[in-house]
Amino acid sequence: MSLPLVSIIIPTYNRAHLIGETLDSILAQTYTNWECIVVDDGSIDDTSVIVNNYCEQDQRFKYYKRPCNRKKGANACRNYGFELSKGEFINWFDDDDIMTIHFIDLKIKHILLSNADFLFSKSNDFDLKDNEKPMFNVDNNLHQINAVNFVTQKIVWCTLDFFSKRDFLENVRFNEILKSGQEYNFFCKYLQQNLVGLFLNNVLAKRRVHNNSIQQKQSKSACDYALNKYLVYFITFFEIESKATNTELNYLLSMAMSRAYDLSVLKKNVPHKANLLYAVFKHKRILKFMSFCISLVCSYISGKGYVLLNYSKKK
């Protein structure tokens, strides 16, 4: 019986100083039938030199540059990498993270022995001093693996932990507009297919946390944080509105409303406000719609209106 091909897809940008360690961890895998597709987002350092060296040493590595007609960003690179991939199973990864040697092997064994359509494992964060800590403080054993529990964030995972059969990814893409929260958005859409998932309670990767990471950059500004969170919930709501349950939609809408309120307190513009208000009007009662409108006005003028906001978010 031949082993199924696994496609590892890595977007990269100016990671010449780090990507070698990532690719070494892939080379060290005990499972050997893989292809590693690296898609460069326009690096201006020596990333191409480093990755091409690996390609010359091992044909399982493949290096591409994001086409100029594709939107810049890691999400476009992830989508393009998937389109180029040939594997029966897909695992996206990042250019500064590290796999344990059994990363692929354990995932393949568990998904083939089960009736699961996808699975996810655990990762630890690690810093420059190699200190490790769990990425999430959530016990994924406590709740069923389904769309409702993921959307409402009772269960969580990140892209590098996620391992899926290719068939269920064909009609789902990373949103190329989002700069953060793309994982949450992607999996909210993915799970609308009513798939069978499996949680593999093993730490199989390490995620590097450093000054250049997206999470570190975006935590510096309250305004950027509120805006990014608002866009994630707002966009996800509209992308799954026709398929999701009322519980999922109410959660997404309530979270978008909260972040819109935060932006108003900061006296910042709420993007797509008319669409948000229409969604609130459509999914809430008229009194709650009116309360939300008043809360936005009050928050912008005086920084108050939180009680009205809370009332408007109730089911």
C-alpha cells in the first residue's frame, strides 16, 4: 500500500535567517512522502538563495514566487500554494515555526485509522531563549468538534496544527483582505461543511514568537486591534450567513457590534457601518437595533453607551 502524499504549504517573506530551521525540521520528518511548497511574497533578502539550496538538495522542496497579478500577503500565498499542490492531505505551515520529527507521521496514522475528515494537534509558543508555553489555554477535550463550538471559540486551533483531506478544501480559501484573524475566518467557513474532526492531544510543533510576528505588531495599538477584530467578525458573518446556525451568527454579529463600539469610543470610523446596521436590523428586534444605534452615537460623543450595547447584543 502506497503512502499518501502530504502537501506542506509555506508562505514566506524575508525569512532568510529563520526559514532554514523550519525546512530542516521538515527534512527530519519520519514520514517521507511529502512535498513542501514554499511561496515567496516578494522577499528582498536572501530567502530565495536559502530555499533554492534546499530544492537542489531534495526535489520534495518546491519554490515559487507569488505571481504579480495576485494580491500581496501571506493569505494569497497560501491560496496559490494550495492551487499548486498535489497532496491528498494538506498542512499549511509558517516560515519561522518548527515541526517535531513525528509531526506528519502521527497525523497521517490517526486520520487514516479514524473516520475523520480533518484533525488538529497542539503547538507551543517559544521565544528567543527557547522558553515554551502552550499556545492556547483552552481544553479542546471539553466540547464537541463542530462549527458552533469553533465559531463561539469554545474550541481553538491554529493553521499549523490543522491537517485535512484535500477534497474538503477545494471550495474554501483564505480571505486575502484580512491581515489578521484569517485562520479563524478560514475555519469558520471550512466547518460549514459539517465535517468529522479529531483532536490529537499531542504537542507536535513550536510557534516562534518574536518582535516581527504579526501578533506582536498588532498588539501595539488599541485602534488597530479593534479594527482588525471588527473586520474578522464582520467579514466572517457575511461569508457564512447563508449556511451558519443562529447561534453562530448571533455570536459573530455580537462580537462585530462590540468592536464597532470600541472604534466609536476611540472616535474612529467603523468600516461598512451601513452593512453592519442592516445586519443588526435584520437579525435583532427593532428595540435592540435602536439601542445599538444610540450606543454608537453615545460612545462617539462621550465614550458612554455600554449598557445600551449590552442590551442590543442579547438574543
